[in-house]
Amino acid sequence: MADKSQADSNLESLGYRPELLRNRSTWQVVFMCFILAAVPYGLSTTMSYPMAGGGAANIFWGWVIVSSIMLCVTSSLAEITSVYPTAGGVYYQTFALSPSWCRRVTAWICGWSYVAGNITITLAVNFATALFLTESLNLFQSDGVGITEDFQPYQTYLIFLGITLICHAIPAFGNKWLVHLETFAIFWTLVGVTAIVVTILVVAAHGRRSAKFAFTAFEPQSGWPDGWSFCIGLLQAAYGLSASGMVTSMCEEVHKPAIQVPKALVAGVVVNFGAGLFLLVPITFILPDVAMLANLPSGQPVPTIIKSATGNSAGAFCLLIPLLALGVICGVGCVTAASRCTWAFARDGAIPGSAYFKKVNTRLGVPLNAMLLGIAVEILLGLIYFGSTAAFNAFSGVGVILLTLSYASPVAVSLLLRRRRDVKHAAFNLGKLGAFCNVVCLAWTLLAIPLFCMPTFRTVTLETMNYASVVFVGIVAISALWYWIWGYRNYAGPPLDGVEITAEFLDEVDATGIEADAVK
């Protein structure tokens, strides 16, 4: 109870009234990091990107490279979060770190990117689950045709709608049980992925590839130059780990957020990296024809890969069930994090209807109105599928872009404008290694934004066009318009008292040389 009181006192010093239940331990936050990424599921639903990008080598080395980059990103966020642990996450941090002359604009840009990124990545997760389910059902055929192969767009959309409703209902009405669901998901994933790996390697109905093929075979199918094609394939790994920073929005539901959340940010990437290798390496050893996988109409190669390895439709479908369940659990985690960051942004008056969306439902203990906003936006954006079956590319791409931009915002301000002064005596500080991580984070952002707006294949049609740039520009236009109409005159940002108190404390620590266990 003492920990809880101290955490609430620290939150009040930052200018906010505690409204959410603190019921998560360090490991439970790590588990949530794992669930938000849901790496075995996320990598499975985006396998088409490395298939087009370069095949086996793109799968393995892309995962290693992006995991290393994301470790730098989360380490950078961990340092800053240990100073400013609020549900506003990177949005609050950007405001607090920015000079007074630009803090409203930088916080506005970061906040809209963060909220929109949370919502679109949640949409991408739920839509991917719908697509993955329909392709998994296609393993069963009648007269050589998969049972969902002739599905109309509205039928797939209805499946997506059902999954979206389930993923919102569970965190809305079962908030107090979420920690148990996340703990269960860890063991469910371990058992399920182990079953997949053992089965495909032992059965290997069409034989096994050599180690040379698994780690070095590069077969680009995208039509782009080899180097750029490899980069296109990185979207699989980037999508799988893009949600890692979303856990900063859970700071107000943790006992010691300045210590527990930073540790969880870093540990989550390490755990997810191991889980990714555990699944991906065996898959590279049993890959069927890469060109065929890259050109599947569904854009979901994993069900075909598993069926090829097992030689049996029913067996393959049973192996896919753990991934489908993990997809739903991942959707629940993303909805939870997205609702918290939307609520935090609304309580500072930054979105239309903030007075409504900043309310916490006292009976359920969740920001229900913010959750309803998220589901409304997801359902509306999901309608893009009626115009293009490549809509998932837009959802996943723009989600990665927006989250990457929001993660980079406080890091850029801290490194370039503040010279890392604020994290010098933070509870979680990496010293010179932290500066290196900051540079990697910013360099990755400069690459990711244009990269994930590009179409997967060089030959572009209405069906293969990447609409991420369209959605991204639309979100930027809406946020800019609202700032011009309302924000410029009315938006003040988070409470200044908390920012000034923290700045004074940092000045005192800097002057005396006393190490801080946690900034209050």
C-alpha cells in the first residue's frame, strides 16, 4: 500500500489526479509488453512482407536487425519514462522536455501520432486476425476450392467486426481479470508455438532446407532493387515490435512506474526477440516455394506453410489455433493501451469532445468513453477494405509509422534540445550507451516513415497500392485542422506545475550531484 501511495503522490506532483487502479507488478507489465507485440502471431500475419522482400534471409536477418533497433528505441523510452511516468506516455514526455516556445506544437504532433498509432495498430491487429482466420479456414477445400476463397468483402468485414467487438468487450467489462489473461497467454503461447515448431520439423512432409538456405537464401520477389527489397521485408519485424512502447500508457496502473515500466520496456523486447527466433528459424527450414508464397491472393502465407509442412489440412488448422487465440488476446492488450493513451490525451483537452472522452467509468474502472472512440474509428477505417483488399497494408504501415514518429519525439527533444540533461540522474540511465540508443532511434525513424509508405511490389495496381501514406496524410490533416480551429487558442498542454516541479528537482540534483532513485 505504501508503494501505491507513493506512486499516486508522484503522479499528483506531475499535475494529475489518480483515477485508475494500480494492480500490475513488474512481471505483469513485461507480460503485457509480450502480449502487445504477440510476436508469434504478429510475425505470422505479416509473413508476406519478407516473402516479397527476400525470403528466408529476409525473415531471419530482418528480425535480428529490427529487434536490435527496437531495443535501442525502448531503452531510449525507458530512460525518459523513469522521469515522467504518466499514462500520457511519450506525449507527456515530449511536452515536459520541450522548450516553452515550442512545447505545445511538439506535444500536439506527438500526441496525435501516438493516439492515432495506438488505434491504427489495434485496427491492424484485429483485421489481421480476421484475414488469418479466413485463410486458415481455406485449408479445408471442397472440389479444390477453399471454403472461404469466394468470400465477398462484406463477409470478411463482418468477421473483423465480430473480432473487434470481442477485443473491446473483454477489457471493458473484465479489466480486473486482464492480468490473469496476460499471464495465461504467456503459457498458452509457449505450448502452442512449441507444438508448431516440433510438428513442422519432425513431419516436414516436403523435406527440410539446408542451414545455408535458412540463413542466407535471398530471393527478392518485389521487383525493387535488392537492397530496397530487403528493407521492404523489414515491415514484418517492425510491425511485430511496433507496440513495444505502448506500455508506457500503463504507468498509472503500476505500483512503481518509474522503475517497473522502464525495466519492462527493455525486458519485453528481449523476451519477444527470443520468442521470434523460436518460431522463425524452424519456418525457414521448411519453406516451400518463396515465389508462390509471395503471390498468394490472401497475403497470408503461414497457413500454406504449415499445411505444406504437415501435409494435412486438419492438423495444420489445429496448429494455427494457438496463433488465432493469441491474436485475440493481442487485440485485447492493444485496446487496453490505446484507450489509456486516448484518455490521457483527452484529459489535456487535445481532441474534439475531450470533456466526454476524459471520463473514467467508476463502476468498470476503465476509460470506457475513450474505448468507444477507438472502436468507432477502427470500424470506420475498416471500410477501406471494400475499396481495396490491400487495406491491411495501410493499417499496419500507418500504425508503424505513427508509433515510430511518436516514440522518436521525446527522444529527439531530449537528445537534440536538452542534451540528455533530464535523464542524467534518472532511475533508469544508460549513460553514453543511452546517447547511442537515441541516435539509432532517430535514424530508424527517418528510414521507417518513407519506407513503410512504399508499396510492397514495384508494379503497382489499385489492389497492391500501399494506402498508408493516404491514411497518414489524412490523420495529419485532421490534427492540423483541429489545431487551427481550436488548439492554437485553447490548447495549453499537460499541467505546467508538474513539469516545473520536476525541472526544479532535476536542477537541484544536478547542482548537488546526488543520485536520484526516481524523479518525483
